[in-house]
Amino acid sequence: MEQHPDRRILVLARIGRDSELLCAALQRQGFMCTQVFSQDDILHELKVGAGAAIVTEESLNGAGENWGRRLHAQPAWSDLPVIVLTGAGGSKFTARSPLYRSYSNITLLERPVRPEILVSAVETALRARLRQYEVRDYMERQGESQDALRRTEKLAVAGRMAASIAHEINNPLAAITNLLFLISTSQDLETIRKYNAIAQEELRRVSDIANQTLRFYRAPNPPELVKISEVTDSALALFRSKLRTNSIKVHRDYAEHAEITVSLGELRQVLVNLIANAIDALPNGGNLLLRTSAVRHPRDGREGVSITVADDGQGISPEAQNRIFSPFFTTKGTTGTGLGLWLTRDILEHQRGYIRYRNHRSPHGAVFTIWLPIHPPANVAAPQLQAHAS
Ligand SMILES: Nc1ncnc2c1ncn2[C@@H]1O[C@H](COP(=O)(O)OP(=O)(O)O)[C@@H](O)[C@H]1O
Ligand SMILES: [Mg+2]
């Protein structure tokens, strides 16, 4: 059999040479075996890898609910099979034993156990365990492909931003080029001063845009105290000329002084996604509403802020309603990635916030509301996809 800790049988028997004999017997049958000396050893070895555990009833003395609960606290995919060798002529171990109540993957075998019975019980346990490993591997692969998706969407967002930044910078640069030409051909000092003032104003716009962009990509950044209205406005600023050319009127309704501690880059990304979607929903112009307010979490009462991005476009079609948060779901053909909302929800859940949406009828349109806690959860810096790794 392949030498891998995942397939080891842990044996815990406290009396005499029981565990040595058991291990020797199992090894003769081709199983890998590791003797352990306490219930804690089992928990410890399990972290390294184990296929099943065989324990004698007497070595479980005092193994109550606590041990069961700790054993139960394995990764979601894992449920170590435990074979308990009970005393001859019936067992004190019953369905009401604390261990049994707190841990369910237990098989009882009454001693003396015929070797073929033991071997078949161990084989069954190992087979079940191998299936658990398949689930683990599947979950790991899923985690990797989700990471890849997240990177893809980040690239798409970066590409979109680069395009809109180039666009934003192009207009003032064209104006400055014209103004310099006018200055070079003008004789009148008064006129030259006037052109010069306008050119300086345009240059300031360029440097504003550059500054905002740099702040954008100081990512990935740790949580910091941010003023919601400032982040919202700086996300809006990226779409300034698009909003103008598409005749979209922006309405802002900000709660005074709303501040939270959050990763600035992530919050901006969320807002950019939602604003970009609203703009896409308004190809013939319309209204875009941004509203921020300080509200508590509806269920657990945590302090936080909500940000609403609403538009009066077509709203979300009935076919799309349940799918907009799925990766790759898009109604925009080749121009959409279908990853924006998926990533947005991922970011918010990671921050222990949420996103909701609804359509409103009059006027028509989609309303997206996000909520974030004022204080980030303690584990927010931890990579989320490792939750299942053992
Ligand atoms: N404001 C909105 N109005 C109408 N539909 C929307 C809006 N926001 C998102 N949607 C729908 O959700 C889909 C998924 O959005 P998203 O995940 O951002 O991907 P993408 O924008 O690349 O299509 C969109 O294709 C669209 O059908
Ligand atoms: Mg989108």
C-alpha cells in the first residue's frame, strides 16, 4: 500500500501490549499503523493525516463530549472513522455516551474480534476516508479556480480603468495643447494670462486623475479609516466623462461623517463595479443615485454603513434575477465578464458585510445596496480560501 500519512491507522490501546499486537496484526495485512498513547495524540496525528483510528473502550475512559467536539472540529470535508473495540460480553458504551452524542462516525466491534472482521471494518473505514479525500481535493481545485477567476476580473477591471483614465486624461491634454498653441501665437498679454490660467486648471485635472489612480492601486492595502463620501466620489470621478457623454445625471445623498475601517482598494473596486453596471444599464441616459447612510446590521445589530447605487435603467431581467452573482453570468455579450458582481459579493462577505439588490417599478431600474461593518472582522487579512485546508 502507498506510504502516505493519510492512510495511517492510528491505534490507541492503553493496556499491556495491546496496541503493539494490534499494529503488528494490521501491518501483516498491509495497513500502515501508528501507535498513539492518548486521546490528544489522535487529534494531533490527525492534523498530519490519518485514515482511521482504532481505540479500545478502556482507553476512551473519560473521553467525553469535549474530545468528541474537538474531533468533530475537523475541516468540513473530514470525518475520521473511529473504530471502538468494546469489552467482551457487552459494552458500557451506548448511544447515550457523551462521546457518541458528540461524534457520530464511530463503529463498535466487540472483543474478541475475529481478524477478518477487523480487517473488513478497517477496509470499509479506509474506503470511506478515501472518498473524503476526493472531496478535499475537489474543494482545493475549486479554490484554485476561484482564485484564478478573481485575478481575471481584477485584470478586466484594471483594463477598464486604464481605458477610462486614458480617456479622462486625453481631454485636458488636448485642451492644454490648444491653449499652448494660442499662447504662442498671441501678442496680447491679457489674453495670454487668461489662456495660461485655463491651461493650469486643466493640468490640475490631469494631476488629480493621476493621484486618484495611484491611490487606487496602492493595493492590496490593509484596513484603514476612510470617509465613505470621499471613496464614493473618487470612484465616480473615474467615470466623469462617460457620465457626461451618456447624459447621466448623478444624484448624491450622503450621510455626513460616515466613516468605516476598511480596505480602501477593495471598497473602491466594489463601488467601481456597481457604478460601471449602472452606467451600462443607462445607454440612453438617465439617473444614477448614490446614497450612503449609517445603519446597523438588520439581524445582529453591528454598527455599519450602507451604500446604495441605483439607476433608472431597465432593471434586472427576470431570467437574470437569480444568476447575477454567479461567475461568468453576463447579459453583455463579449463586452461583459460576468465576474463583477460575483467578485463584489465575495469581497463583501469576506468583510462580513453583504450585498442586496431589487428592481423598482417607478421609475424602472435596479437598486444595489451594500452594507459594511464599521470595524473589519478580526480575520480579515487571512486568505479566505484556505479555510478548508487541514
Ligand atoms: N444596474 C443593473 N441594471 C440591470 N442589470 C444589471 C445591473 N447590474 C448588473 N446587472 C446584470 O447582472 C449581470 C452581471 O453583472 P456583472 O457580474 O457585473 O458582470 P458584467 O457587468 O460583466 O456583465 C449583468 O450582465 C446584467 O445583466
Ligand atoms: Mg459588471
